[in-house]
Amino acid sequence: MRINWLLLGACLAIVSSALADDWPQWRGENRDGVWREDRILRKFPAEGPEVQWRAPIGSGYSGPTVASGKVYVTDRLVEPKQIERVHCFDERSGEKLWSHEYDCPYVGVGYQAGPRASVTIDNGSAFALGTMGNLFCFDAASGAILWQRDLNAELKIRMPDWGIAAAPLVYRDRLILQIGGADGACIVALNTKTGKEEWRALDDRAGYSAPILIKQAGEDVVVCWTGDSVAGIDPKNGKVFWRFAWPPRNMPIGISTPVVQGDRLFLTDFYDGALMLRLHQNEPTVEKLWLRVGRSERDTDALQSIISTPVFLPGVIYGCDSHGELRCLDPQTGDRIWTDLTATPPNRWSNIHFVQNGPLFWLFNEKGELIIAKLSKQGFHEIDRAKIIEPTTAQLSRRGGVTWAHPAFAGRHVFVRNDQEIICVSLKR
């Protein structure tokens, strides 16, 4: 039998492309920081990874998202007037497909660099939430506005110090938002098709942490870490299954995403320490297992992160502490197993974003370096490191600037932004 190798190669390329993963929301498809593609680099080329394309953008803390061949990101300009923008680029070429801008003066918001929340893509719609509570539902392909709401005006947001930051979460036909509205509207659910309010829950202040969806005691539960508590909410109707009060000693500052392993829920806060809850499986309730807090932001205990979301695996937790120390914890107690000061420069709020791909971890630090590493109870083993983007100063003017936005890993590429550009870098093996 004769084989048409050209045709076979084309078919394999099509299949490979079809199997390529998207990164349609904050921290990936399941909000778990796991990248599931194969045939990925295990070491960078000597000349560094190849930049496929780059496109100019303005400032912003929001990480890119990728879905159906398109890349989404938000930014901000202040001249000649204050506006926020939502952009859509072609995943392969970087060509800008559409863009929408709207007036958005920042009032009562510190750190002016731009939008915080990643765009969420679901079922052909793109949901973009701005710093002041401007919410848009776009047709993800064309950029046409399907509906929009000014949540600050409508819900009387008690604006947190750094603005609205938590990426929207889609559950069936519900868009779930941490918004900090008055009259019990800290968490609200809107209909994804119409924008109509479906339910509201909690009278807490808004936090900055993105909600996640878990399964507990046979129920779908949305875990929301607000400015005053951690709560488990029924995503269908807003019923509060459980609420664990965790009021801040200083100010609401929780940014990292809660992480789950089995029946354990772990949270980490810059000032208020590390909290481990047990998720009961006979009914949706919780109990505190331990809470550890250091004497100061420098003399921390367990893990006191600010931006970085930790990794929680069976028998181990990895995370970046408040001044850039990479730590490994025993999840039973919070005791440190080891520490490392080489993954990111040791500075106040120094950051690492962790993404797991098979047995390896990809660490993106605040200096724009991407690190391939192994993490184990034995220590941090760096395999390779490459500088892929320059830090910029709009997000933080000190120490030569930072890159604090979470990257997206999709189509065997990484998509990363600073305050001047978004770039696509090949990670194909």
C-alpha cells in the first residue's frame, strides 16, 4: 500500500491543531493553573525561545486569555483622557481583530496601571470587567456588544482600594462576579444572555480573589474569598452553604486564588497568614484546621503571599511568600519543608505565577523570566530560564519595574504582557 506522506502530514497537523488547548479564563480552563498540552519544550533553545508576534498595548494587570484562535486582553490609557480598552488579537498572527474603548476615570482607586480582571470567554461570548465595575458582554468573534452594565452606578459598589479585580466566573447561564455592592450584593450572578440579575449574596466588602467552582458533598459550590470571609455559595440560586469569617487585621488584601486538594481548601494572605479549611463531604460545611500568621510581613509564618497563587498537590504546597521567597509547606501543619531565594528577586511583593505541565512547572517571575523547573519535597530544581519580556514601571515604579500579569499558555505558546506590549512566544518542542 502506498502512503501519501504529504496528505498524512497535513492530517496530523490538523489533528494536532485541533487538540491544542485554549486558556479561556483566569488560570486556564479549570482555573487550576494546569496546562495540559504535550510536545512542549523541556529546555530553551540556546538563542532563547522564538517570539511569534508582538503587538502594542497600554498598561494593565490583567492576564491574557485565549479561545478559538483569538487572544483577549484589557488595558488603560490616560491621555488625552482616561479610558479602558478591550482588545482581541488573532492567535497565530497577532493581527488586531477588534477593540472597544470606553471612558473610565478612576475614582478612589490606588495603583493606576489599568484593568485587573482577565476576560472570560464562554460559549462564544467574552465577558470583560473593568476596574470601576464596567461590565461588557461581547460577541467574542466580532466584538459586537451584546449587553453591558455599569455595576458601580447600579449596585453602589463600596470600591476596594485597588478597584474591582476578580475575573468573572461562568456557571451554566450564570455570570458570577465579586463586586462588593451594597444591600447584600458583594457576590452577584447575572444571566449570561441578558445581563439580568439572577441572585445576590453576602454583605461583605469586596476582595480581589477570583471565585472558583468546586464539588462538595455532591453539590456544585462556588468558593468566594471576599474582604471579610471565605464562603461557599450555591451557584444556581445564591444560597450560602457556609461562611468562615476571616476579617483582615489591617485591610482586605487577599489576591491569590483559593486552591483545593481533596477535602482541603487553602488560602494565603499578605498580612493575615495562611488558612487551611476542611471541606466536609457529608454536607457542604467547613471547619478550620489551622491558621498561621507571622509577627510581621517580613517575619512571616507558613506562607503569606500577595499576588501569587500557590500550588497544592497531595502532601505538599508550593508558593511565593510576601518578599519573594519560594517555599514548600507540609499541608498538615503549615510547617516549612524548604525555602529558596533564586526563583524571583527577594523584594516586597515579589511575584511568581506557577503553571504545571505534566511533571514540570513553569514559573513566570516579575522580571519577565520564564523558568522550567521541577518541584518536590527535596527542593527547587531549575532546569532552564529565559527572559521573554521586559518589566515595565506603570504597575510598580520601583526596582526597575515588574511584570505582574498572569501569562496564558495555549496552542503550545505562552502569551504574556507588560505595560507596553503583548507577545506570543513559541514553546513547541
